[in-house]
Amino acid sequence: MKREQAEVIALQALGWLAANDELWPVFLGSSGAAAEDLRDRAGEAEFQASVLEFLTMDDGWVTAFCDGAGYEYDAPHTAMLMLAGPSRMNWT
């Protein structure tokens, strides 16, 4: 996966989370981000990776997002790894 595609997936996931009335406050609470800060941080690879890391915590969230966006179910995780770089790779 190319970086540009990973960024698109992350931004779509952020939009999906923002539109979800139940998950949005959970995401904001877990990320420590304020809704007002998201415009500034949305372009940062580290923040994009954290969006995808949050999304991939639950298979149901991944399924719902991917079904709605037309992605294979492994796309958010692959995109997260692309954006986070090798520091987030875990082989155990």
C-alpha cells in the first residue's frame, strides 16, 4: 500500500468515526484530542495512525467501516502500519 492510499483510508476512518454518535466521544476520550484540534492534526501521519489503531481495536468497527467504504477488512491495519512505520511492527 502506498502512503497516499493509507492517508486516504485514515481520513475516511476519521470521518466515519466523527459521524458515529456512539464512537466519536469514545475516540476523543481515548486519543486525548479535542474536536477543535482535529483539523490541525488530521494531516499528521502519527495522528492518522492513531485513528486507524483505534478503529482496529474492534472487529465490528472495522467491518462496518470497510463495508461502508468498500475496503477489504485488512486495509485499515495495513494503512496503520504504513503510516506508523516500522516502530509499530510487532512480530509476537
